[in-house]
Amino acid sequence: MGPEIVVPVAGCIMIASIVIFPFLFKSRERRELHATLRAAIDKGQPIPPEVIEAMTKSVKLPPTRLRDLRTGVIWLAIGIGVALATYFGDFIHGDGDSDGFGIACIPAVIGVAYIVLSFFNPNKEERV
């Protein structure tokens, strides 16, 4: 097997492992925490508040206006950054192709959508 096969396969394996391993480790951590809680309950021991707090931290909160606005600004900044990098890269090299502007539109439009959603979000409660 030559490098023309090994490199793409290794790249795909690396990307898959970056995505899969955090889920596996998080799942194992939750299982161990549940087993510890089960053993403590079976022995009649009180559950410490730190454990309950650690379990509720992983609960996903509903989106708020502030969170949507922050996410939108970040996505918009990424789109603008890609557009500026494309513009200045084309300006410096002088090749005149602006292919990156189309790619920059994707995160920019996602950012605008989040910003618009922040105005229509019925959940106005701000959680920090």
C-alpha cells in the first residue's frame, strides 16, 4: 500500500477518532458516576451536593437570547474572517479568483440566522 492510500485512510480514521472518542469517554464517565450513586443509595448514604451539581451541569439548557446572539456573532466573525483572508490572499497573489467568498457566505449566513433567532427567541431568561 502506497501513501496515496494510507494518507487518506489515516486522515479519515483521525477525524473519526476525534469525533467518537469524546463521546465514549463521556459515556464511560456517566456510567461510573451512576454506579457510584447506585452503590451509595444501596448503602443508605446521603448523596453529596457536589455530585448532584456535577450531574446537573451536563443537562443542556434551552437556548436564550444572549446565547443565540453570542453564537451568531461568532459565526458572523468567522465568515468575515474567511472573506477577508480570501480578499487579501487574492490581492497579494494577484490571481483574481475569489473562491473563498462563497465559502465565507456559509458561516456568515449561519451567524445572521442566529442573530435573527435571538430577536424571536421566546425564552428571554438570561442564564449565566
